[in-house]
Amino acid sequence: MRKGLALILALLLCFGAVSVGSAETEYPPRPQGTVADLAGVLGETAISDLETLSQRVEEETGGQIFVLTRHFLGGMNVQTYADKVFEVWNLGDMDVLALMVIGEESYALSFGATARGGVSADTRTSLLATHFRSAFLDRRYDDAAADLTVSLGETLCRAFGGSLNTKGLFGSAAAQSTPQPQSPSEFWNSMFARDDYDTQEEIDNNYWQDWRSEWQREETSINWRSVIIWGLVLYFLFFRKKRRKNRG
């Protein structure tokens, strides 16, 4: 009887371990825009420029460049994870996902079918090795993301007959130019646009905060479950055995 109970508890413990592993590799929901900085390593300006760059790539090719950062994947293969996120987010044939895993110093690109067909395997490898790896390993994540996405966007545009405009992005000289005076109508339009932007920004922030809170709650509950199961296993294997000896 004791051995049977111990076996059952051991199986439960294995189930708990699998649950922990799956929690660590949970797939986040698709962001409202194209950047999901779950690791919190990208600056606000960089995120804004990444969003703008993706819009410009979409105008030229019909596809977008998505960026996802995470701290850890719980041992899951980085390319497998990137491809799975691509699927979960329901990205299109012309879209590309760039994944950066900060704590594991790993990264991957996942391409839609049409985008992959226009970019050779050698070019895909070169994009990560030449335009990304050095800055990423130096922990210059804004520079790494900027260099990679610009090079990727230019590659996609060349492959599909477009021309990418990068003026004003990622600290280029055009970004420092003196703005032209606005007409009264442009002024009021920009005021309303800013209100809309603030509202959307608040929605996005609440969206990610709720998701992170739920993530942390789930991990905490799973960890406590593992502790309880371990305690029960130890009790049935050792303490009950000692009690029986003492009675004998």
C-alpha cells in the first residue's frame, strides 16, 4: 500500500514538473502593435521607431516585422519557440518575427512562407551574424534590434520590389531636423491624435501588466504545488516508515 501511494505521488510530482516547464514556455498574446518587449530591455524611442519601421516595410511589401524579447524559455529551443509564437500570433506569409532571449543570449528569426521564399538561407544567417550578434552580446539591445530590423526590412524590400525609407529612425540625422510650423488645423489634429495615442498607450500598458500579473500568479501557484507534492512524497517514503518501526 505504501509503495503504491508513493508511486502515485511520484507521478503527480512528474506532472507538476511538466506544468512548470510549460509555464516557463508559455506563449504571450499578440501585442497591439508589432513590438512585445517582455524583457523590458528596449527604450521607448527604439520601440516607437521599430513600430514605424514595420509600418514602412508593410507599405512596400505587405508584410510586417515583429519583435519579441524574453528573459528565458525554460530550456525550449529558440527557433522552435519563435516558430510557435509566429503560429500563435497568426502572422502572415509576408511577416517576419525577430526573437531575442536575453538571459540565454539566444535569438532567432521566423519567416512567413512568402517572405522566406524571397530571402535565401545564407542571407538569413548573415542578417543575424553580421547585423545583430555583436550588439546583442554587448547588451546594446536598442542598437541590435535597430540594425537587424533595418537590414531585414531593406532585404525584404529589395526582394519584393520595394524601397525602404529609414529617415528619422534610430537616431538618424533626419530626426534632428527642425520641424516645420504647423497650420491651425494641423495643430488641432495633432492634439486629438496625441489624445488617441495616450489612450492606446494606456490600453497597451494595462494589457501587458495584466498578462505579467497572471503569469507571475500562475508560476507561484505551480511552485507551491511542487513543494507540497515533494513534502508528501518524503512523508510517505520516510516518516511513515519510521513510525511503523517505532510501533514494532
